[in-house]
Amino acid sequence: MKTKNLKTQVAIIGGGPSGLLLSQILMKQNIDTIILEAQSREYVLKRIRAGVLEHGSVELLKNAGVGERIFCDGKKHDGFIISSGEDSFRIDLSTITGKSVYVYGQTEVTIDLYKAQDELNAQIFHNVENVKISQLDSDLSKIRFNYLDQTYEITCDFVAGCDGSMGISKNYIPDKIKKNYIVNYPFSWLGILSNTKPLNHELIYASHDRGFALASMRNEKLSRYYIQTSNTDKIEQWPDELFWKELIKRLPKEYSANIEVGKSIEKSITKLRSLILEPMQWQNLFLAGDAAHIMPPTGAKGLNLAFSDIFYLSEGFINYYTKGSLNKLNNYSDKALKRVWKTVEFSKWMTSILHTLGDNNKLMNKLNKKELQKIKKSKNAQKVIANQYVGLPY
């Protein structure tokens, strides 16, 4: 069967929120895109991911024409709670920084982006197979893929790899220049989603001798909870009843006394790790989001950091197509990585201080408790945390 030939300016591999947002921004500037996604649209929309949007992410989505529902259906949060055993204190984001965050699930963001892309008649291929990139060091690059038993070839100026940690894009950066920095944490997160009223109107990050816990939400009737578990634990070991009992033990009684329990509608275990890949670009290839960096969900930085990548990358493409300058594209990796390293550092710190390291590391557990007490009393420390939490400026 003859290969079908397509042409675009920016080919985007990955149809999750990062790839969709990049396409949305570029198309609004009359820059042609094609998106390739390995999964179906239904599969992408079923992914349960982050629920907290930084101030900058909200502004970016609003400017891209997809922020309306965030302000209608999302929940503005002006602070969050940190607890250590029965002791707790609040980080007042709005008073300290003048900014807030919004609780608005990644699934909802993706729904909004798909709708906006459909309205622009975006070219999105789902369920693609055998994606192969070539000629990245030429004036024009090519991507071959299979779709509905047909072979296609895209000729493009640039390739944006927004295909996550398991995607193929990052493999095209030569090994001789690619560096991976990885930290594997000695614990996992067990998370559940339940049709129950959220425990509190703001998030609670709970440090406890039995392990970390997080009380979060998606909306007024949908709660998201996590507890720290061993890396060897399996979902089968955690029936709903046992999960709720353990969660209640780890939260301060002033909050846990009001918890509404119910049947989980989604349950998963995630091993925690931090990873940064350098550089984030090579020739005509540019990586964004989980394709270039991963971190624990503590502090909800994954999606937000991906969106800051998209901000820098879209600026580079727009600058090239409107002014003919490659300057911002050539500096993309260096610019993005400065924010990546600072954000991953904050995520690692927050993860380390809130989690229990077990009986074999009583010294670190004690030091973490002492540090949390210092933060409770220190306005300066709370200011640092608040500024990081609402998101570093682009």
C-alpha cells in the first residue's frame, strides 16, 4: 500500500495535556501542527493525574483560550495544611505571595484542550503505531507511523516530544550527549479516588510516624487520598477498609474525625522517583514534560512543570515563525532546565521532609520533625515554601 504523505510545521508526538496545549498555542498563531498519540482519546481522558494548577499554569491556559471552566468549576485555594502527628499549621499562599492555586483535575484540563483543538480542526491521530523519527539534523525532518493499516510520513520543520517517560522521542537524543539524573525513593504512594465529600476545603499534607498521607480532592463530591506504602506493596494487599483505617490514623484527629469513607472508584500504587534528562533538545527535536523530567507528586509539580516547558517552547516556535529567529529555540533547553532543576529540588525536599524513612533511620525522622516545627514558627521559611508552591515565575 502506498505511503500517505503529510506536511506540517511542528509535529507533536504525544496527545496528552502538554502536546495538546502546545498545539493550541501554536495554532492560534497560525502555525501548523499534527499530533500523534499512541492511545485512544478515551484512554487519555481516563488517566487520573494531578489536580493542582499553579498560578502560571492557569494564566497560560487562560491565554490559550481554555481557562474558562477552571474559574467556573475549579476551586481556588489560598493555602494548604501541613501536619506532623497531631500538630498542624497552614501555609497562607495568598497573603504571602498574592497568588493562589486552583484544584482542577488533569482530566478536566485535557477535556478542555480537546474541545478547543476540535474547534480549530486540529489534526490529531490516535492509536498510532510504529512511530519512527528521521533526519533530525536536516532542514526538514520526517516521522513515519502506522494508522488504521496505512503507513503515513510527515515532513516537518520541528518535532516536539511530549510523549512522556515511556515515549520514544527522548531515545533520539544521542547517548553520547544525553545525561540522566535519577533518584529512586524507598517508598511508594497508594492513591484512591472516591465519591465522597472532601475531608477539608484545602489540601492536607500529613507527616506521621506510620508514614505520609495526603488529603486532596477533585470537586465537592470527589476526593483523592494517598498514603505512603512500601515499594513491595501490591494493590491486593490494600482493600478499601484497610486503606481508610490507615489514612485516618495518619491524619490529625481534628480532621480525620469528620472523614467520609466510601468505595474507591480508582486505586493505584506509584513508585516515587525524580529524573532529569539533559539536554532537552537536539537538532530539530525538543522534549517537554515527562519526556524530560519526572518527580514525585508531592507539591503537584509534574503537570505544572510540563506547562512551563510548553510556555518556553511555544515562545521559541512563535519567535521563529514570526521573526525568523532561532535564538529562543536554540536556548530552549538551558532556559527550561533552570526552572526544572529548581522545581525538582523543591519536590525532593518536600518529599523527603514529609515521608517516614522507617525504624532504621530514626535520626532523619527526628530531624524532619524538628524542621517542620521550625517551619511552623518561621515566616521566612513559609514564604519560601509558598512561592515555590504557587509556582516560580516563567
